[in-house]
Amino acid sequence: MKKNQKTLVSALAFFAAVALVGVNPANAQIDLLHQTCQPDTNPLLATSGPNTVGAGHLQLSGALTWDYLGFESTLYTLENDYLQGKNIYNNYGAGVSLRYGLGQYFELNASVDGAYSHSISNFGDTIINEYGKAFSPCIGAKFYFYQGGGDPWVPRMALAAGLSTLMSVHNGNFYINYIAPRLDLQFRNRLGRRWTLDYSVGIDVAPTRVAVRSEYDYICYSLFARWLATDRMLFSAGVENGDGRLEMLYQVKPDLQLSAQAGISATAGIEMGMLQTYAAVGVNWMLK
């Protein structure tokens, strides 16, 4: 399939997903479940997992990120010789996002991320330094369609859809790397007052940038255990697309949260190994 055809198919898939997400559940049974199930009243839980921000609410989030990727590889030549290679990527980024509740269980969201990257490649006696800039806008929607039936093992569920693109400047050249839709099913099990189990599974057709992974990892997933240590402090630990993650949220005041994240992933092999680390600090501000 040609590139423009793929882009058209991706855009059509996104708008079809948004149309599905935006269906109004004028169903008495669903409404009854919403009324009888206890909501996540703590603000640290109320805007995480499958929850939406609520009718008429507007949340602004911002974050600073650092992403390190290092991997070694062995390349064999036609003369049965080999070159041991070391590659290092550092990405320094910043991002902002908005979430707006069109109803109690439906929201629209948009985000913009930017990053400055520096890569070093070393094969033999050759060392290559490269610099780049990337810009990634995204629009999406979420529909929180089921709040469970009161049983802690019956999950609450949401459907989220998004459309993202990656644009970059590398060695003075501008590229539109991809335009890709994403669709996720998000779940939450409430295991008592202070514990939740959040997990998701979805489809993301955006290509990965890591050489040691497959070119397209269509299936995306996450699994997090969240602990409300106090009414102002939430800790999370889990895995997202193969990367281990630790997260912390702190409620400074009713409309302001501070966040911190750290992650790591590693692979090892006979001819290739990889180490990737990630860190971020940010804020969530409920504007109204």
C-alpha cells in the first residue's frame, strides 16, 4: 500500500473510532449502573485510569522528560570480520496536554510534545554525532462507558481513541515520519478503598524508533497497581509496552497535582543488547 493510502486509511480509522467513542449511551440499564456504583471520589484516582475529567471540567497538564537509549550491536562484514558498535540516544523533551469533559463520561483531549535529541554512533574508529528535533501533536477522545457492578473483580471500562503524528528535523531536513491512529480499552478494578488495578490493551500503528524491536508493534498494553498511600499521595508501579514504570502523584491543593515518573527496559542477546531509561516531572492543573 502506498504511503498516502496508508495515511488515508489511518485517518478514516481514527474518525470511525471517535464516532464509536462518542455514541451517547441513552440506555436505562447503563444509567442505572452509573447511579448505583460508587465513583472514584479522590482527585488522584478520579482523573486517572479509565476516568474522564467530568462535565465542564478543563485540565491542563505539562511535563519535562528525559529519555536515554543505549545499545550495542555486532555487524559482520563480507570478509567475515565484525565491527562492534555502540549507539547512544539522549532525548530532552517537554509536553503540554488539555482534557475537556463534554459530559460526565465523555471527554476530548489534545497534546503537543517536543524533543531535542543527540545521538552518538561508534563503529570501529568512526564516531558520528547527530542532532535532531521532533514535534508530535495528538488529538483524541475518551468514553467512560461502564463503572462496574459493585463487585471488585468486575472492571470499570473506557474506550479511548487518538490520532497522532510525528514531525522531525534531522541534519537540516524536515520529515513527517508518520500519521497514526490508536485505539485503547482501559480497565480499572477497585480493590478496597486505597488499591486499584489499572490495565489496558489496544492497537497503535505508529512505528517504533528502536532498531532492536520490530518495525511495527501494533499491540500496546499496560498494567499498573496503584496505592493511595494518603489522601494526597498516590504511588503506582507496573509495566507499559514492555517498560517497567514507577509513578507518583501528589495533591498540592484541590485543583493542582505534581507528578513524577521513572522507567527502565533492557534486552540482552548474543549480537545485540539494549538499555532504555525514562524520567519525567510534571503538573496537572484543573482550570475549571
